[in-house]
Amino acid sequence: MILKKRRVSFEEVPSKLASVVVGCAECHTMNPKKHQDTFEHNGYQVNVVVTPEDCATCHPVEARQYSKNLMYNAVGNLKNNPVYHGLVDSALDVQSFKNMKTILKRPDDQTYADACFYCHGTVVEVKGTETRKTAQGEMSFPILSGWPNQGVGRINPDGSKGSCTACHTRHQFSIEMARKPYTCSECHKGPDVPAYKVYSVSKHGNLQSALAKKWNFNAVPWAVGKDFTGPTCATCHVSLVVSQDGDVVAERTHQMNDRLSWRIFGLIYAHPHPESPDTTMIKNKAGLPLPTELTGEPVAKYLIDAKEQDQRRKTMQKVCLACHSTGWVDGHYARFENTVKTTNAATLTATKILLSAWERGAAKGLAQADSIFNEAIEKKWVEQWLFFANSTRYASAMAGADYGSFANGRWFMSKNIQEMVDWLEFKLKKKE
Amino acid sequence: MILKKRRVSFEEVPSKLASVVVGCAECHTMNPKKHQDTFEHNGYQVNVVVTPEDCATCHPVEARQYSKNLMYNAVGNLKNNPVYHGLVDSALDVQSFKNMKTILKRPDDQTYADACFYCHGTVVEVKGTETRKTAQGEMSFPILSGWPNQGVGRINPDGSKGSCTACHTRHQFSIEMARKPYTCSECHKGPDVPAYKVYSVSKHGNLQSALAKKWNFNAVPWAVGKDFTGPTCATCHVSLVVSQDGDVVAERTHQMNDRLSWRIFGLIYAHPHPESPDTTMIKNKAGLPLPTELTGEPVAKYLIDAKEQDQRRKTMQKVCLACHSTGWVDGHYARFENTVKTTNAATLTATKILLSAWERGAAKGLAQADSIFNEAIEKKWVEQWLFFANSTRYASAMAGADYGSFANGRWFMSKNIQEMVDWLEFKLKKKE
Amino acid sequence: MILKKRRVSFEEVPSKLASVVVGCAECHTMNPKKHQDTFEHNGYQVNVVVTPEDCATCHPVEARQYSKNLMYNAVGNLKNNPVYHGLVDSALDVQSFKNMKTILKRPDDQTYADACFYCHGTVVEVKGTETRKTAQGEMSFPILSGWPNQGVGRINPDGSKGSCTACHTRHQFSIEMARKPYTCSECHKGPDVPAYKVYSVSKHGNLQSALAKKWNFNAVPWAVGKDFTGPTCATCHVSLVVSQDGDVVAERTHQMNDRLSWRIFGLIYAHPHPESPDTTMIKNKAGLPLPTELTGEPVAKYLIDAKEQDQRRKTMQKVCLACHSTGWVDGHYARFENTVKTTNAATLTATKILLSAWERGAAKGLAQADSIFNEAIEKKWVEQWLFFANSTRYASAMAGADYGSFANGRWFMSKNIQEMVDWLEFKLKKKE
């Protein structure tokens, strides 16, 4: 059991840290030669941005696991994938209006950093140096682009990716905070990824809201039924969880998808997780960088296979089974698998309406080499999957009740389809 | 005062339980002959689903009171009322699209269980038996339909209805948890019934969020001003509340509507509560199973009368008066009664537009024997009452500020009416 | 340091209170001659409504500062400004429908009090007297209009304005409660002013949700890094904040805008704060009582100048710098200033579409002397700035991530513009 209590994963104490307590300097003077942002400060070589590569000095296993996440590539996956980048631009653009036409202008860098890349991560580079008056006299500091930022896939000035402080908030690095659901909610609460909202109305979320003040959020390992009596996000997706007897229920992982059989949000259709966290390499039959065809069929070559899906499902179910019976868990999963199917079907219907709008010339799409996200019906189509199908799947995955019904769930999928058809009718009539 | 401290309501200790501590077996072996889900387990007759009838062994008064709730009939009220069931189907259907037409398909059972019936309750029946490998060797277990579920009106395998664990979460059965508002929010937070959302921005909700850590949520009876200084849902609707001197402010009740003069959500118009919790028997003049006419007049025969409304109002006001002055309470109620009227008027306006759409052939409704919930304008009509009028009334009832203005409140009622009229105009033009 | 610990701001103890503990009577018998609502009660002259002028007996500095807030004039600013009042009426009106036309009816007083004026404040006046049976026999009490209410700009029966209990909740007057964000959320959570929602998903909000149970919310002065490790609303906008060494980071202020360079919500465009808290005197070039032209140019004469903006920005930045580096703060502010510009640009685009609709006769606006808020396209225009631009600016100001992207943020600005153009096209077609 002793090893299970460790919060660091190095094999030997790094010699540099053998005889010191970790304070400011230990992290902010780490790997100075790799850090483009290192500057001379009172005789020390200090860097501004502490990176996962710095943290890996003591936490190498976590850093390695984390690099297998989609989040690790959250910048590239958005920036270097033309389809996703098109969605970003269509959300952030500042349109102008002239002669009854709207004109799109590419968003500026500050807007990118303020919106999507706030969570995904910015590119932090040294752009120059500035001198400031300080209490110690004039001093020189690097000027950074994309700063401040703590996005999960941040491109760092030492060439590394990610930001541990996205979840392990500076400078307390409280395990209690990382384990509480509010940390995940920083990025996972909006209509595109309503994980926290759904959790908060689930039985699990209720347990946490009502009883967590008595729980021990600092124990490592984390004993279910003793340290806590209801799961948080971390319990099911990250933490080293043990039974009251100390038997391992789930190993700690920072590859957050290794208990996830389906990728249920972000893309047009739910699909098995991509094999590589770098999704820019994916191409579907139509040549689009998407993990499914526009009509929903998964592009199997780039995705985990059924066996791996099954393995991940079982790893998660071991966590469920720490509190629930087999019958309970089986019933829950059967329902969830069904919801994956039905929500994909509802997305397909919306897609067919959109394809029809493109064919009939009511909107301009792929064949016209136009953005597939800029017109009103296209935006309705996006909401069908990005908001409503997502919400419904989260509700199903976490038993979030009304999020599968009226709160951005099935009701809105159904309504949206009717409104898409009406839009198409009005537009075709107008063309006559 | 001694009796007031009891958390059980039996008159005598049931002989079976006289000399034991209640653990797993006491509840899970209760009434084995009634339980269709009883199975042989290591020499014991165990049942999977503990039901209100089992709980009634020690809590008979609560079970009896609970059976007078609409919630107790939440499955039948939805399933066996053609109008409500039509709304369910129109929300959960997976539509397909062909030749510019949408086709509806009845939702499958998993979808029902995953959505509306997650809160309302499923029908839990034994569908067979399966053998599983366990640490104790091969064992046999019943296979249950509609499982898992803890919906308020669940149909149980012993023939009973309801699920106490909807609010009294297994297996801690924490009175603290049941009294905190997060429990109610599991089912009462969506746009159709935004009780928790409204509460959370009310002065009462603020008191709870800011100060509850110092409150005693376990005291029975619950002394206002001593154990707590602001109400939760339970305070006003359920709990045995006493003054600091021990005088009863409100008796404990599990008939949650016995302090409610109006039924303000779920149906087209706010109306006096139905007399019977089984609403399937109600018929309005038009022959529809609705507690009001389509134009809002209450179907008095099936509803509580003004005297009973007054009685219920007074019971609730006694709770208000534990903290507030008569002038305060009177002013609050006058405003709420006015809001019931004005929101009903706004619903009537939306209904008139819909009736006009049906008459002019822009949409298909009752006269055409078509669903009244499947077209875009019908869905807008539904949102007028199910989302916006509801939110406004909750805001009025609980002083929830912006929920009566911009947050799904009056602003949206007003906007919705304009959009309904525009839709009708566009559609009529199209028909020309 | 001793003075910094004071929670009162009088220079000398008022003689009346020199030898008493403050209980009920001290406040409820204050200034009886000024109080229209004073009534004889068991031989005492008691008033119902305690007002800021009463509170000023011990807290004169706070009352004086508060009178410089827009909130102090929240009733007049809404009631006596024809444009704003038009928005109120268009949100609260109960429309009727006849012959394919909607007819607006002015909202009644109860509706005003239940909606916008619940937060803004009502006019509380004595309307008469009523006799009630009490435990002490028959007693006489004043009947008050607009009661109950605790809105920030309430017009009181002693002629004063405001309500301290809006934030300092009766009768605990807990500083802990006032400092927690739930207090602000009572009025600042809706889509028109989503401050709390944005805060709750920010890093700051996460710190508060996860760690506040260990913070000392009662310390005066409030030491950053010692009493708390993340800011609440009060920290940045109101409280006396000191460093761990006791150095003043920010002086206590009840003029909440004195750290705010921009007014980012409520009006069509973000603009420098008005000089006077009474905005009814403002007139733009077009003669409208608005702080900007309809096309966005600020009406400089009535607004604080760049120097004052800079001063306020610096006062706020001193708070930021208590935890963050200069580079961090500069980067954050650059992004925020950019967002003020881009959101104003998005509002201008929506305004141009609306102006086009008015010009082409698709809707009736200023030139036709019609309400600019009553038609569907006008309501979409309102949402562009009142909901979506606001959300985006709050997200930028507080690093609220998805509220600048998908959660009522830029996505909705972009979609709204497309839908406004479509509406205009459909309407013009219809007119042909």
C-alpha cells in the first residue's frame, strides 16, 4: 500500500531536488535552456511559464499519460483541421452587413485567445522584451503572445504542449480542488459540452453537493465508501480509487479517455475514440478530416476497435461496480448505447435536411466550396449535434434526467428538425 | 415534544424488527411473497427493488401521504393520458426526413426510460433470470425491465408505486441530503420546471448557499431561526417545522401539494390542483383529458375548490409568517395571484394564434386528428406555457427575480408570440 | 491598523446609540418623522421599512458612496427614460391577438414589481391603514404599495433611495453572506447580466466553489492569501482588501463602478461609465436618452473621460496585481479591450440590419414612431446586445471561457445576424 500513497511518479528523487523543499524557484528555474521565455532575474535564470515538461521532473507518468489525450493536442486539433477551424471561425467571426449581404471577417488573435483557445490553449511565444519599473528598480521581462492562458493543449515556450494548471490550479495545487467537479466545469459546462450541468442534476452530483463537506478529498489512495460516498468527475475518470479494504478499483490515469468507449461530444456523430490523440491525420471517404462520414459511418481505420471499446467500457464499469450491482450497471449501459444510436439518427436526419438545402440551392455548402457553418440552416444543423445530441448523450451517460428531455435535449432535437424544414420551405418559396 | 422527534411513524415497533438493527437484509427481504423480483440468494429470499410498501413498515404515514401526490401516479399520468403521452412522443421521437417531409417514429422503451420516465418512473418487471459468475460461484439473478430507475412514480415488482430513494438517496438515507435543495433539483431544474434555478437566485437560495454550512440539517423537529435561518424546498413543502419555542409552524407532510393552492407547471394553464392524484379520469368539455379547456377555463369538477385552495394557501402562509410579517406575505401573494392570471393570459394569446393556424390550414391540429405537438408552431406554443409561463410563475412564487423577466420568463413569452405570428404569416404566404 | 478593522464609518458614536446594543427598535424607530410609514405600536413610533438613510446613522460613508451608483437611481433610470421604459414594457406586456394582429397592453403594477422592478426597486408608499387581529389584540398597520421589495434603487417612504438589504440580508447582516457571490447572483445571473454564471466557470469561481469552506469571510480588513486565496465579487468590486502584511490593496468602496473603466451591460453598446448615476439627463445627437448613438459612438459629454477610465482601470488592476504579474494583467486587459471593440462591432452589424428593416418597411421603428422593441426582428436585435454581447464581454472580463464562445456568447451573435437577415428576406418577399 505504501506505493499507492505516492503523489509523485518518479522512480528516484531527481538529484537537483533531493535536498530542497519545492518552492517558487524549483519550478520557475527548471530547464532554462529549453525555455524561450527564460530571463535573467536578480542573477537567476527564471522562466515565466511552467510547463508539463517541467512538472514531469517529479510526475513523469502523469505527463506521459496526459500526452495521449485529445486535450494534449487541443490546439492543433482545432487549428490544423480545416473543418474544425471553419467552425471556430464561423462562431467567432465579426460579420458586417451591406446591400442585404453579410460579409465574414476572420477573427483576430485576441478573439481566438479569448474564446475557443481559452480552453484549448494558445500559442505562447516570446515576442520581445520590455523594461518595467519595480520595487527593485528597472528590470527586464519577456513579452509573451497568447498570454495569459492555461488551456489544456497550450503550446509552450519550451516547445512542450499542455498546461497542468488547467486543473491543478496555481499555486496551491490542491488535490481537493482538482478532485471537485468545479475544476472540470471551467471548460465542460457550456451547451457544447454540458458535463458539469448534467452531473449537477444527477444523483451523483446531488450527493456531492449535499454531503461533500464531510468527505476527505485529500486521501491518496481515495477509498470509496470511506473517504467519499458519491463520485466526482475525478473519481470515474482520473483518480486512483480503492475499496475500503484497499483493493484497487481503478488505477490513477491522466489519459482521461482510457475508460471511455465512445467519444460523445464535439463532432457531428458519436464515434469510437480516435486511436491517435492527433486528429489532423484523419480523412474520411469524402476527403474530409472527420472521424465519420457526413452520414455517420465511422472511419474505422483511425478509430479504436470494438475490442478496445469493450476494454475501456469494462475499466469504467469496474468503477460503477464499486457501488452498483451488475444488473444496475448493465441496464445503465444498455440505455446509454441505445442513446448513442438514436442521437446519431437524429443528427443524420438534420444532415439530410441540410444536404437537401445544398442540393436545391437554398444554401451553399461543400459542392459550392462555401463554409458549411455560416448560414442560418447550417448553424441549426450544428446545434443539432453540438448542443442537443451532446446534451442528450451526457444525460444518458450520467443519468442527468432533464438534460435528456427538455434541457437542451431531445425536445430541442425534435423542434430543430421542424424548424430546419420550415426554413428550407420558406427559402425555396422565396427563390421561386 | 418527544413524539415530534420521531422519524418513524408506526404506532408499534413491528415485531420482526423489534430486536434488530436495520441493515441490508431488513429491507431487501421484506414482503418476499409480494415481490415478483424475489430470488433465492445463499438461502435467503432477497428482492432487488425496495419499494414504498416495504418502507411503509416503519413509515406508514409518509407512504400514505405520498400516495396523494401527483408524483405517485407520475407513470400513469403520463402514459395513460393521450394528450400528455403525445407530448412525450413528440419530444422523444426520432424523426426521419424524406421528400421534404418528416416522419415520426414512436420512441423505443430505452429512450422513454432514459428521458421523461427517468424522473416519472419506469415499469420495473421481472423479465427472466440470468446466471452470473460471482466471488461465491455461479448465482442466479432476476432480469428487470426499466432498471435502473428511481423515478417518483415507479411501478414496482411488488405492485406498489413510487420510489422513496428518489429523494431519500440509498444507502445513507441522509435527512440532511433530503432537506437540501439539490435533491429536488434532480428533477426540478429543467426549463419545464425550473424550481431549483429560481430558488438558487432567490433570497432564500442565497441564504442557503452562503450560510447553510452552519445550519443543523439533522434536527427533528426543525426549528426555524435556530437550526436554520432560511428555507430550503423541504422547509416550505415537507418538513415538520417548529419555532424556537417548539411551537409547530407546519406539520410534516409527504403530500407535497397540501400547501399549494395552484398547480403552476406542467399543464397548459395554471389551475387549482386536481382533487385526485390520478389525472387520467379528467375530461374537459371538448373531451380532452385536460384540467382546463384549451382556452383556459378550469374544469372545476375535477379540481379542488376555492375553499380548499384557501386552506392550502393558509397552510403555506403559516410557514412564511414564521419569518415574515403579514403585510409582507399578503403583498407577496397578491403579486403571485396576479402572475397566475397574466401568464394564463399570455398562454391564451399563444393558443389563439395556434387555433388560427389550424383553422387557416397552416398547421394540422385537433380537427385534422393530427398531433398537436409535432409542428414548429405547435412546439413554440408548448414552450409558451411549458417553459416561459412556468418560469415566470416560479419566479413569482419564490421571488426569483430574473426568471420572471429575461431568464426564460416574460421576455420570451413576448418574443414567442411575435415569432408565432411571423411563422403563421410566412406559412400562409407560402400556401398562396 | 485599528481603523481598518472598523465596520462602521461614523466619526463619533451617535448619542442615541451610545449606551445600547443595536436590536430591532434601534433601526425600526429611526427618524420617525421622515418616515411616511411610521405607525404607533404599543406606545412606540415604529416604521416598517428601514432605509439607507437610517443605516447611514452608523454607516454614513457607505451610504454616500452608494448614492454614486447607477443602482441608486435604478428606479428612475428605468422609469423615467422613455427608451428603457419601452424595453421594460415590451418585455412585460401581455399581448392579445385578433385578426392576425397582436395588440400590446401596458403591464400592470404588480407585474412591474414582480419582474424588472423586483431588482431595480419599487416605489414604496403608504396607501392607507389596516387593522389586524394579533396576539396582542387588534392593531393598526400601514398598507404599503410595492411591498415587499428590496431592490437596489427602491424609493422609500422616507423619501430616500436604495435598500441595503438587497445585499446585506436581514436580519443577520452577515458580512460572510455579502462577500459570497451568491448575493450578487440574486440580480446578476440572468442572460442580460450573467456575471455570476461567468464567474462560476472562471478559475476564480472554481477556487471559491472548491476551497471557500476554509476561508475567513468575516475578517476586516480582508487579507488576500491569508483569509482567502481567490476573489469573490466583493473582493474585486467592494471590499477593503489588504496584503498579508496589512498593506492596503484596495480601499472599501460602495461606489461599485469606481474600479470599472467600461459599462459593459444593459445598454446597446459598451461605453465609458456615465458621469452622473442619474442617466435620465443624457441625450444623444438623435435626441434619444442613450449614452451612445444608435450606431455606437459614445455621447462623450455625459460619460467619464479617458483619464478617468484609466484611473478606474488602474484601481482595479491593483487588485489583480495582488495575485498576478504585470504581464498577466496587461495581457488580460488587452484582450478585454479588444472584446469591447469586437462586440460593439457585432452589435453595429445587427443594428444596420434593423435599420434596413425599418427603411424598407419590413418593420416599424423610430421614423414610424413605433416601439423599437415590439417586433420579432427588434427582439432579435435586443438579444444581440442585451444577451450575447453582454455574455461575451463578461466572459472576457472574468475569463469565463465558454460564455465567450458557445454559452450565449459569440456563437449566438453570429447565428443571430444570419437569422435577422433571413427574417428580413422572408418579410420583404411576403410584402411583394
